[in-house]
Amino acid sequence: MTRILGEVYGSRQHLFRVRQEILHSLYAHDDKVQCLTMEAGIAKVAEGTDMAEGRARFPYLTGKIDIHSLSALAIRKVEILHGSVRPVKLLIDMTNPAGVFQIEWILET
């Protein structure tokens, strides 16, 4: 990463700052790690909302029927929009109310 960023940023100080921001965002995407920057928070929310069509954080096993598999498969589409009350508005299309389990898990962590 240092080599690639070095080709983009001329200042060594700027390069190291950007590198640390990237590394923190990668580290903080884990649900047990607190985000220290806005950028890390945005990356965490974006990664968490990638749950449509079975790409949920709680993976499901083929043939296994439980709340995890039902909720993971229930999310059909996630739209991230500009909010009017808060900065971000999520529209989530579900085929089954069990999808609420997935949404609560993702957005509460």
C-alpha cells in the first residue's frame, strides 16, 4: 500500500496519514471495533448494508432452515438514499419479515 500511495501522494506525511486512515477503516469494519473516523463509519455501514440476495453477514448453509438462513435470504434489495431527517436513509425490500433479524443485527452492531 505504501508503494502505491507513494505514486499518488507526493508528501510522505500525507502518504502515511492516508495509509493509516485506510488501515483503520479495514480494521474497524469488524462489528466489535469502534470506528474512530467518519470514513471508517461509512465503510462499516456500507459493508453491513451489502446484504441483498443472500450476501448477509450471517451466512446460511444450503438446506439448513433457521432464523439465520431465513433472514439472510429475505433481503431482496437495499437502497442507500439521502435522508431528510438524518443524513442517510435506507430502503430495504424484504420478501419475508424474518429479514428484520438480519437488519437489526447489522445496524445495531
